[in-house]
Amino acid sequence: MNRVALYARVSSEIQEKEATIESQVAQLREAAQKQGDVIIQEYRDDGFSGDLLARPGLDRLRDDATKKLFERVLILSPDRLARKYIWGQVVADELKKQGIAVQFLNQKDDGTEESRLLLGITGLFAEYEKAKIIERCRRGKLFSARSGRLVTNRAPYGYTFIARSTEGPARFEIDEKQSEVVRLIFGLYGRGEKATDICRYLRSHGILAPRGNAVWGRSTIMKMLPNTSYIGIWHYNKTIAAAPFKLRKPNAVRRRLNTTEHRRPRDQWVAVKIPPILNQDTFDAVQRQLERNRQFSKRNCKRQYLLSGLCRCANCGKAVGGSPNNGYQYYRCSSNFGFGGMPPSCSQKGLPSPRVDRVVWSAIRQALENPQILVQNITGVQEALSKNSQSFHREQEDMARELAKVKEAETRLLDAYSAKAIEVDQLQEHMQKLREKRDDLVAKLATPVPQETSRAVEFSTVEQVCRKVSRGLDILEGDFEGRQKFVRSIIDKVVLGPAQATIIGALPEAASEPLEPSRSLGVGTLPARTRRTGWCPRRPRRRSRGRGGGVP
């Protein structure tokens, strides 16, 4: 009668829930009973990958083996011990050095060289089998997703997963209660509410989080906002699992090796259509708000720059940001800095930010106090758009006539071949040229029509809006944050050159109806002193008098 230990392992949480490890233990107990052995201890690893050698159950087994608690270890098959043959052999040799035999129920080992050879081959086949299973699953899921079928059972918040049945394939159905919460979240964020304020609002109204918690996390909201599932497009193959470069908790127990996800390139994503909760306009408005929040994040600006996130370089078109230097603040082109030992790629010099802010603010006030300036700019934009639209339509008509001629030439060519006037080689050569020309024309005809203003701008409407807005300009003079918020609401960008700043933006919406955009609110001429470089020599400090220090 021998003292034995049992070891069993399953590699996934699904197998753990389905109690497949219990079936392994039952077989091992039955085998021990038939052999007349006494079971000393049972060691289990639920949901641990065979690629890992550090497993709690296996570690306890190896520790107890040094204490001589048992004489033999019963395991169902070599792949339960390890999915890599070399690691399984390391553990088996370690146990044998302690005088403990390893017995596999599905593999006989009588100590001969033939049995050891067969055991090694079985281990290598276990590795090969795992690789084949992973590849088959990957290709099968990819094929299913490309066929328009869901390959997941995790529905985004707002949906319910319906498993495959005789009624149809697996699908997502809209949860009416959760979908109202989704629309509420997108509506609040689209109106400019912060994610933290939305979390407080949801909690105060007793709306539970996706996992049933009373408290909503900001990260939960931020993950929902860019999710295209809410406009009916669920993506598969977005990420790939990989091993982390650095473990945050090196001593923690790991169940799998690949615990980190990396984003795949966009062209590798597979789109699957599902029922939409939101319309495209609402979703696009939220995406613009997200981009605007990233652009104007306070983390990107530690000092006060009125035009932070709005400036572009007139020389190279790159972004222009605030850059302090020796106590002074400048707007400098991002290409004006040499990174990694490389020389700067833009020769535009820095401009003192206080003077640029003053010039731009003055130009905005002048435009709002004189509405005729805005009317002229808007009228000029409308005329330019109208001319571009007319020219575009003329080009489209010419290409349509050309495409009709190409189709007619193809027909004549086929008639000539039917009449045996030309050979097959000649037909293929001419048809190839006509097809290339036809495809080129079709692609050009598919070009979207340029946007055209829908109506003329009335001077009275512009004057009314300017009168409303200009009333609060004096109040904003002493409020930097309020003035910055107002500037960002009407300015799209400011193109900074060495001697002028071109302001491009739009008027805020009126109380009744929106105005057409103005592509140029005004041009502010910078003073000559702003043409200095971004570098300023350090001024010498005056020494203080006395031990307590004095006024410099």
C-alpha cells in the first residue's frame, strides 16, 4: 500500500466553472483505489495555464515532496503537468531525485528507454496540439466575424447577449433601460459636462454601474464614449494578448503569461453590424468634444496662455504651443525644437505670448463691435464656396460624359470582336486600357460634393448676435478663464506668422438659429517688437541688503 498524491489542472475559467477538474480528480481517485493506494493529498490548479511553471498547487506539491509525505504522484496525462515538454521533464526529474515516482494514467512508463521516448514524443505532441488549437480557434473566429457573426458573449453596456439557438445565430439585443442611460451619458457629455460630474449625476439618481455598483468610475464613462458599438458597429480583432514588459507585482500569482493587450492596426479590425442605440450625429459630436478636451487639457498647460491649443505655425503648419524661457512666455512652433540631437525643422521664431494674446483679443473685440467686418467675411466665404461648387459640378458633368464615351467604346470593341474584326489579344489589350480609364472616372465621380452654404446671411441677425456677445466683453477682461473659454468657443485656430496673426473661427449660435461660419474673424497685425527670437538673456539679480533680504 503506497502513499500517493493527486495532481489535476485546467487552463481556463470556463473549464473551472464546468467542473472538468472534478472529472480528472474522480479518475485519479478511482485509479488509486484500484491499485490499493492511500491518497495523502490532492493538489489542484484551477484556471492556470500549462505554459506557467509557477502554479500554487504545483508549488505545494513540490514543497511537500521534499518532506517525503508521499511516494508517488498520480497525474492524468503529461499535458496536465505542463504544456511544454521540457518543463514537465524538469518537474518529473526533480520528483525522482526525491525518490518519488510520477505516474500518468494515459501514458505507461515502465522505466525502459522505449517508454521514455514515447513519453517525450507525447509531450512534444502536447505542445503541437496546443499551437494547433490556438491557430484553429483564431482562424475560425476571424472567419465567423468576417461573415458577420458575433464571436463573443460579452455585450457592451446597453445590450444583452442572446446565445445561438434554433431561432438564429448569437446576437446583441438592445436593453431598453440601459440604452436610456447610454443616451443620457452621451447627451450630457456632448453638452460639455465633465465625466466626473456625469458620475455624480448617475449616482445621485440611483443608476447602477455596469457591474451593479452604486458608484460609477470615470474610466467607465471614458471607455463608453469612443465605443462604436453604440452606432451599430462592433469590432473584433482590435487587440492582441501579449506578455507585459514589466510586472507591477512580481511576486503575485499569475494564471496566464499574456496578460497585456496591445491595440492592433485599424485595418486589421473586423466590423460586425449590431442594432444601434445612438445616431451618427450624436456620436460624432461627442467625438469632437473628446478631441477638444484632449486639445485643451490643463495637463498640457501649466501657465496661462490665452490661445493654448489653438495656434498653428504659418511657416510649416505644425502646432504652436506655449514655451516659457527665463521667466518669459512665448508661443513657439513644435518643429522649432530639436529632438534626439536633430536640428529644428522650422525657422519660425518664438513670439511673446502676452502681446500675441493682446493683439488677438483686440481683433476679436473690434470684429464683434463692428459687425460689418463679419458680414463681409461671411459673404466672401459664401461666394468662394458657391464658385467652388459650380466648378465641381461642371467637372462632374464632363467626367460623366467621358464615362459614357468609354462605355460606348467598350460596346463597339465587343461588337468588333463578335464580327471577328479583331483578335483576342487585341481585345484584351484595348479592354484593359478602357477598364483602367473607366475605374479612374468612377472613382473621381464618387468624390463627395463640397459643402455649400445654404442661405445668405442677414446683417440684422449678425448685428443682433454681436450686440449680445459684446455686452460681456468688459466683464471678461479681468477673468482669464472666462475669456479663454469664450475665445475657444468662437475660434477654430490662429495662424501665427512673424508679423501677423490670422484668426479663423465662427460666431456663437444665436438664440433662435445658428449663423453660417466665418472663415476669418480678423487679422491682427503684431507689433514689430514681437519679431524677436524666443531666447532672452538672463537679467542679473540685484543683491539684497541686510540679513533679512530687501526689495530687489
